[in-house]
Amino acid sequence: MIHSHTQSRTISKYNVLAQPTQPMNIDDSVMNRLAGLSMQQQWIFFTAECPRPDYSQFAASNVSCQKIIQLKPSHSQSEVQIVIKAIQSGNASAVVASSQIDSVNQSLLLQLALRHGCEVFFVEGRAHKFH
């Protein structure tokens, strides 16, 4: 006899798939570049500090959404450290990080990405709204 067991599922703030998406403020030249990069064998990583990628926005720009991964937030590493690891992994054609990273670190990340055959883009981060 086969027994079926179902569990009730709760949606939490930690379930990335349950979080709403919102179109990002990305200019057309970046979207076109991401579309080209998404055709490579590697991934396009989005840091947790970026808004969750919006499927319809990316699909409209011919970005292959099957190549997009949003990284989980880290409790022990900064966004800069996460971007460095993503670049150095060799698994990324691009990393999209928040523009909250200071300009000195942005410059360093761009140089590191260039050395690893990767590209880094900086977008407006998640909006933190308080009521």
C-alpha cells in the first residue's frame, strides 16, 4: 500500500521564489548586453541586494531567464565579497550587483571581472520601505 503524505507550505521572507518581482531600473544597453551574455554556457548572478529579476522584463529583452540565478543573502559576507567569489568561481558570464557598493569597490570589481572574462553591472538596489 502506498501512503501519500502532504505538508502545508508556508511562505516566508526567505523563500526567494515566493517574493514578488519588480522591473529593475536597467537601461537598454545593459539589457542588450545581458541578452548576449545569457547565450553563453555560464550563469548571470544577481546579488541578494538586487531586486528579484522580473521574468517579463528580461524575456522582453531576449535575456534567457534559464541562465539567471539570484544569490541568497549572506549573514557573514558583504555584497562585495559575494561578488568577488562569484567572479572568481568561473561560473559567471555576468554578475549584477547593487549600486550601493561604493565607487572604489565598483572599480576594483570591474577590473577583477575583466581578468576573469566576466562582466559586472551595478543596478539600483532593493528599496527598503518603512511604514
